[in-house]
Amino acid sequence: MSGQAQLVSFTVNGRAHTLGVAPETTLKQVIREDLGLTGTKCGCDVGDCGACTVLLNGRAVTSCLVLAATCEGAEIVTIEGVAKGGELHPLQKSFIKHGALQCGFCTPGMIISSLELINRNPAPDEADVKAALGGNLCRCGTYPRILKAVTGWQEYEGQALDTKPREDDERDQERDHSVVGHGVTRYDGPDKVTGRTEYTADIRLPDMVHGKILGSTVAHGLIKRIDVSKARAVPGVLAVITGADVPQKEYGVSPARYDERVLALDRVRYVGDEVAAVVAETEDIAEQALKLIEVEYEELPAVFDPREAIKDGAPQIHPGDDRFENNINTRVEWHFGDVDKGFAEADVVVADTFVGNRPYQAPIEPHAAVVRWEHHAGKLTVWSSSMAPHYLRHMLSRMFDIPQGDIRTITPCVGGGFGVKAEATPLELCGVIFAKLTGRPVMMKYSREEMFRHFRGRHKQYIDMKIGMSKDGTITACQSRILLDGGAYTSYGIVTAYYAGSMVPTLYKMDNYKYDGYRMYTNLPASGAMRGHGVPQPRYAFEVLLDKAAEQLGLDPFDVRVKNAMGPDTVTCNGLDISSCEFKATLAQAREATGWDAKRKSLPKGKGIGVGCGGFVSGAGYPIYRSNFPHSNALIRVSEDGLAVSLHIAAAEIGQGCNTILPQIAAEELGIPYERVWMVESDSVLGPTDLGSYSSRVTLMAGNAVRMAAAAIKAQLLKVAAVKLGCDVGNLAARDGFIFVAQHPQVRLDWDEAARDAFSTGGPVTGTGHYSPPPNLGGKYKGAAVGTSPAYSFSTAVCEVTVDLETGYVSVDRFWDFSDAGTVINPVTFHGQVEGGIIMGLGEALLEDTLVRPDGSLLNPDLHGYLIPTIADAPAITSRAVESYEPRGPFGAKEIGEGCLPPILGAIGNAVYHACGVRITELPITPEKILAGLKKQREATS
Amino acid sequence: MSLGNFNLHHPATVAEACALGARFGRQAAYLAGGTELLVDLRSGRKSVAEVISLGSIPGLKGVRAIAGGIEIGATTPLAVIAESPLVIANFPALAEGIATMAGRQVRNLGTIGGNFSCGVPCSDTPPIVCVAGGRVALVAADGSEREVAAEKFVLAPRVTVLQPGEIVTAIRLPNQPAHSGASFQRFSLRRGSALAVASVVAWVRLEKKNIAEARIYMGAVGPVALAATQAAASLVGKPATAEAFAKAGDLAAAEAQPISDLRGSADYRRDIVAVLATRALTAAVQRAEGGDR
């Protein structure tokens, strides 16, 4: 029973409201639920993330920490009230023009906090902004752009908004394109700065009900009894389900290792493993009912460390399943060349044991899903904050025996993913069951804590790595043995185990390479795919060992990297086909621009400079499950008047900017301005399949599909124009809204006129395109497919740090990144991804770790115990594109979103060593570990 | 998680607030900024039947000059305190300390009265008020008023001297003597919005280059804000030298009673206390010498 409701009157965005509210209702709930102003977001519910920030009597507050009934007489401003009369506030324009938003989920809170700041200080400097926005978390790491947008907001006072690039964001190299290569403003900018963008949890359907899922309280046990009768009896509860009520089959990501159940039937394997679920009229009722479900467990011995899990006699997490002997979920044993010979030839062999951490993606938007059962036709509609809606649909189809064509997946805007939203979850799966049981639309959401418990974060890796090097710096051999902590289920982990090995030889040439990888089951939440999938920790180990070897040989870290650097058109020792590659150029530019040689010698104790390199695939060469479907597909339709086109594609905008890049590619190929393109959001009915936003694949693969679709339309229109202009099709070109004779541009026709003619004579003008990676990528050995890609990115990152020698605190003062991402389509989104990757990498290197209590429960499943970087922690960043032309990419483009992260850890670790002589082999590099290292150093010298 | 179910009261006066608190006893919680209470209710750490909001009591907000010092109303938001010219003039270390706390949105809500009343070991304002020689003004259910020295207010983690029906109405800071100065130093794992691993606030008064008086308090390294009495005593009558500060830092480290948790081990916290104490003393002396308190 709620306490007595109270009447409260306040104004929101100038409009007076008098409402009856329950005492426990927060201001955020009233704003979102009662007033329908869903621009105010919910990321944590406890004041840690700042996504729900509103102005309360002129002051920025987290509305989740304010009881609505205490707001009598208050003046409240939400993001919807910032623009006036259809005119954006200059601050909003500044955010758009600076590209100061990516997934957009934090953007309303950021803008409100910035508004409070500029109201009291109209000309804030960077320090003021950092002090004011430290409580607004942005996981995309857009901080450098936000700093510029807020300090420079006055520039946009009285300025009309357009899509033109800001001068400082113009592309790095000149190429002859009118749309591609230019930093046009993001397509989703205006919606994201005004709070209009709809995320899954913002969806309101008539008669919607709410589901919640109960997690196990023990890390390993057998379910002896579940009694749901009390939960069922709660008024407002519509249904309660347990493991007996779900499809009696397993699911997962890779068909070879389906090992998860929607709800556990007899065994739970980690604290949080889903055991029952409730659907009720409201979320509160569902939550109350969950607490009344009685589950009796017979606790079993649990294991939380993969080094223990692999031993004989360890508790078996999937007993009786002969696929998983000794808790080994995935076993990789590769040997290319002859490492024994390689090490024998080496002049120096360096080796060390590295222990990684368990970073969590922590997107500010918690995962959510809405499911509606369309009774009339046995069809399903599923809205989900999924990065890979195609795989979601595939899994729902398989689990519920519904043809894929009868499932409509819609991906509203996604508030950050970084890998955590790339698979079907119990949210969608229980949602389907509930939608069928109740006949009503169902909203399913994870809380922040539930997000952490479901996890799918980065695998913690235990790495033994060894590198051999000859005197001249040539790598003669590399060997690693890695145990990956997979948690209780497979998730994307097979791929992770392969990536941890396959991506090591892509950066540096090596003939002799051995990798033994064992992905272990433990009684922890399942690890999954996270940005740079499997790569950052082995890359950290490698980059650190490279520096160590160089030091022993008296060589400069840059010299050894250049010596071994990958070149274009190379097949690696593990059979990966490197096409374009400007890695050496990234090294050369980094060395020059950072003043490396002087700084390496002259920096005082406590200050250091370090380098790390990395890269990634531009899309996986093969899909998760066997399929001959093209990986990306696109449909473009021209409007009847020829003045607009709509681009239908089911790629997922998760902040990376594909809804901007793809219209640019379409506009360029069609020969029309960027402003004429409508994006039709990801919807499996409106757009053809795209495998999704994972493995950094969208720019290259969806870009190629879009370009092909556009080319098909252009071919039709050039034919029309050729007749009108009386010339040969082959002499015509299209650009900026005109079709013209290439040699005589003054002989031209309006593009829209050609399109109207085409429509008048032939009906709808459409074009389709599709993309499949080149066939037969990769070698013939087991697991050769993982790591294959049409193209690879390469980058060199350098950072300067200051280590406080008394506390061990590391200040990352400055970062430079030089990335070969092919030819850049949009400098704004490109640099935004790089900057964000640096900041996320900085968090992984220095701050982040999901910690486990002795009973297997999580110690810090929240954003005050699990610290991600804030704007105050963001270093100054210089990002430069070192362009190559990738023949397999659209307009020469490759990936950037993931490859920018792996170099960061090594760059920081190497800089810390340069600053203070302490090597940290166990991530994260905490001040405490550094101080311990410094003490040891002192003891050794005294 | 929902906040649970409770009745919400909006007393208009201190007397009404106290009467409600006395009536409901342990069933009730007072609500000031909500930045602690709502988090506790949401996490299930706390569950109450009655919530008594102090937000609509007019006299509890604001900073004013009083005889011999300043008075900060209990429900004054932390951000308002940090911006108050009176506070900045009287005891700038308090404004500096507040600036390191949480995010701006939480500082706009959280109050100094709440920061004291919650009795959380890593709260940042209590050690600063302690070192300033501040006092906590309380009103009890029977209307009686009392003043408690700040260092006597928190008894144990989340336990204070407050009786049911008693509330904090103000924090009072005395005017500081000439040639005195204080500095608050805090160490956290991230720059924006993070709890302290440890904090130290030092206050000194100088007489002819020598330290005549010193006080040192430590936060997040004990069950309550701890006085480093031996460290402070070691400085009295001595010249303000780096050696003296370093020795005091070591003494403070020994006096700390830290625990190990996810933010750092007990040993590391002691190391940090020594560093912070040295830095706080150095800055406090500079401030005392500059005549800027």
C-alpha cells in the first residue's frame, strides 16, 4: 500500500500542473510517466549518472533524488523546455555543431547541467565546465567535444543552424567529394539535443504491462523448490513464470554452444541467474511480487577463478555435458611457424604474466525491451535496445518457433552498447512469453544493478606471454597462453577466445606464433563481447613486452614498432588478409607530432610518455550462425518530387554515427546534398536485414550496400538525363543535386527533374544494394574464421602522464591518436569515436573493475562503486586520421569504433613506466599498485 | 527498486518537525536533500513508514553572520554554502571541501545538516567543521535547544547524538583568530564525483613563524571523522618546516583507523593520510601566513 497521495502544484517548462502523487514518487517519475516528458532519462536511479538532470528553481538536480511531493511551488525546466518556440537554444546548436553527442542518452542531462552553468557564468572556461559537469556521465566519452560546445556556446547566439562542417572539423585530407569526407552535423543531432529521441524505455503503448525477473541469490546451486503462490496472489499481478514455463531448450549466441535457459529449471550458476519472472500492471507491483517468490536452493561448491576451475576436482559448472570437460568452454590451440626455432634465434626473450580486469560496458541506457503479440496473425513486434536486432530476431524465431518474417524487430535509438546489447536477453525472451500470456504489450527493463548482474562485460584474462627479439628489433617469435574467465555461460565467448589470439599477429609481422587459449566456466555472470572484443588485454601484454624487449636491447619503442610494422597487401602468419595498411605512417606521424624523441629523454621523474598500438577488424568476415544472406542490405526510395530520398536499412545507431555516415554515402553516390536524405530507423519490416552494430562492421559493410543501392538509382536517372540532354550516359555525372556532362558541367539537369521524370514514366524509383564479405577469407585451420575481415584498421596512440610519486595517482595529461581507418567519411563522428575510445580505454586501464565478493555476488554493481571516467578525468586529445584508401570499403573507408581502444592500455602502461619505473602487469593500474611498486623500487635501491 | 511505501509529512516549523519525529520514533526518517535517504531507501538499506520533509521549514536555509561567527542553516544546499561569501571569508576550506564532493546536481540537493545527520564515515563536511571548531545546533522534541561540538556529534558509523524527534538546525563556525589558516586535502580515485579514499583537513595558528596551535582531522579512515591529536600536538611550538609536517603526517597515519574496501586497503589509506596531512599542513601554513584564512 502506498502512503497517502498528495496534491502538488508546480510549473514544468512554464506550464502549471497540479497533480496527485504518491509520497514515494520521484520528480523523475512524474516528469516521465505523468507528464510524458521522456527526454529526462533514467540511467541509475541513485544520482550517479546525471541522465535525469533537470532544473529545479534554476538549479541542476538529479530528479531521481527528489520526491515530487516536495516540489510545491517549484519551477522546473526539462530538456523539452530549453528550446523556445521552435528555436533551439544556442547551447543546443553548439552541441550539434561540435558533434558533442553520440548515443545521446546523456545529452539532455548534459545540456541541462550546462544551462545552469551558463546561467550563472555566461563565459565558462574548461575548468568551470569540468566542475559543473562532473556528475554527468557520458560513456561514449564525448567529453572533449562537450567541453568545446559549452565553452563556445555564445558563438551560436542568433545563428541559424545548418549542417555545414565547422572549420576545425573539416576532413584531414583533401579528396574530391562533396558530401563524403566532410564533417556534416549528425543526422540525429537535433532530436538528441531536444529530448525528442525515443529510446526503448520511452515507449508508451496503450494497456502496457510490466515485467521483472528474479535472479538467483546463490552462485551455484540446485533449485529444490520454487513457490510463487504468494506472488501470484498480489493484486495487479497477471502472471508468474518459472523454468517450467519457458521453452524447454537452450539458447545463446553461437550454435555450437547454446547453454543458457530463459529461466533456470534445476540449476543456477551465478548470483543473478534468472529463475522466475512476474508480469504485473505496474513495475512496482511486479517488483513487490518478486520479493514474495520463495526459492529454496541446495547450495553447491562454486568456483570464481578460472585458474581453479581448470583443475581436476574443481566444481563442474555444466556437469554431464561432455562439450565442457574440466569447465573448459572453448579451447584454442594454434601454432604457426615454429616458435621454438624463433625463440632460439632471439637475442632477447621477454616474458611476463599479466592479469586483466573485468571492465563492464556500462552504457548509460540500461537495456530495455517492449514486446507486443499480434494475436490476429500470430506475429510478434519487439522493440529492443539491441545492437544486433537481426540476431535477436533469429533467436526469438528459434526459441518460439515463429518464422523470422513474422517477427518485427524495431530498434529505437540505442543509448550506448559497446557490445553489451548484442544478444538476446531474458528481457526479450520473457517479454514474448508475457505478451502471449497477457495479450497485452509488455515493458521489460533492467535496472542498473541488473545490468551489471547480467553482465556480458569484458573477459578477465590471465595471460602468460613471451616475445623473442633479435638485436635489430625483429620479432622472432611470440607465444601466449591465456585463461579467459568466461563466467557461467558462453555468450560471445567462443569468439572472444579466438580473437584474443587471432588479432595479435595483425599489427606486427611475425613468422612464429603460438597461442593456447582456454575460455573457462566460472560461477560468475557471463562475460561477452566488449569494444575491441578480446583484444585489449593481450594487446596490453604485447605492447608492454615490446617496450621491455626494446629497453633490454637499447632500442627506442618506436624503432621496434616500425621495424616489425605490418604493411599493406600482406597475409599474416595466421592467414588474415591485410589489404590497405598505413600503420607505418601512423607511427611516423605520431613520433613527429608528439615530440617523442625529445620528451623521451627530457621529461623529469614523475612525468612520462608512452606509446601503444592497436587496430581491429572492419566487420567480421563470417556471421555468428551459418547463413548465405548478405551481411548488409539497403533500400533507397526516391520521393515523388525527386527532392528527397529515404534510406531504409536495419543497421543500429548506437551512438557511433551510422545514421549520419550512411546518408552521407547515399548522398554522395546519388549526387544530391546530404540534407535531402531521410533515414528510416532500424525496423525489420521497413528495412532489409543488417547483421548489426558489432565487430565494427557498419561503415564498411552497410556503407557498401548503401552505395550499391544509390548507384542503382543513379543509373536509372542518368539514363533519363541522357535522353533529355541528348548525350551518352557514360559522359554524365551527378553531384550536388545536378546531373551534368562531366566535361561540360554547365550542360546539366536538375537531379529532381530527372527523378520526377523517372517516377512519371516508371513509377517508384528505388534501388537496392547488398554486401557480403569476399568469399573464403582466412585459413583452413580450426577457428580460422575468427579475425577474418575485408579490412583492418591500424593506430598508434601516444600519451603523456604525470604520476604523483607520493600517492601513485596517474593523471593522463594528453593523448594523441593517429589512426588509419581508411578514408574518413565524417571527421566529426570519426574523431568522436577516437576520443571516446581513448576515454573508455583510459577507464579500463586506470579505474574500472567489476569486483566480486567471496560469495560470488558483485561488490560494485553501480556507478558509484564502479567508476567510469568523468569529464574532469578526460585528457586533452589530438586525433588525426592517417588516411589510406581501402579498395574494399565504400569510398575507401574502414572501421574506427573499436580499433581505437586496444592501443590505449599499452600507451598508458608504458607511459607510467617511463614516468616512474613501475611496470604494472595487473589491470587496472591503480594508484595503490603504483605506490607499492615505488616502495619496492626504493627498497631495492636502498 | 522502488523507494518503498511511506507517508510524507511537510512540517512548516521546527517544532512540528520535532513533534512528528518524536511521535513516529524509529519508524520515521527526516528528509533534507534526499541524496542519502533516497539512495538508502532505493537500495533497501533502509525502510521507513514515515518521511518527514524539512524542506518547507523557512528558517533552516541560508548562511548568516552571528555574534562571533557564522551560522549555516541545516538545509542549506552544499552548493549554496560553497558559493557563500560569508563562508568563503570565514573558512574557505569548507567551500573548497564541498567543491570536491559528488556532482553538481547532488551538491545542489545535499545539505550540510544531512551530511552530519547521516553520520557516514566518508562524509566530507564533518572533519572540516570539526577542525574549524564548529558546533552543531540541535532542537529537541520538547523544544529545548542544545549545541554540540562538531567532533562529538557523530558517535559511530551512521549513529549520531540525535535523539528521536531531535533535528540539526544549524552548523555554527566561530570567527577564526589572526594568523590562522586551514586546508582540506582529499584523495579519490577519479576527479569527478567520487567518494574519498581518505581526506585530511589541517588548521594552524602561527605565532612568529612558529606553530602555536594545530588541529588535524581525518575523513574516511575511521568510524567517524578522527582527530589526529598526536600529529597536531607534535607541531605545537615548532617552526613550520617540511620535516615537521612529514613527521606529523606519519603520526596522523598511525592515528588513522582505516578499513580495507573497494577504494583502497587500510595500509594504502594510511600512506595517503600521511601525504594528505603533509600537504594540508603546508597549505594551511601558507594560508595563515598570507592572512587569508
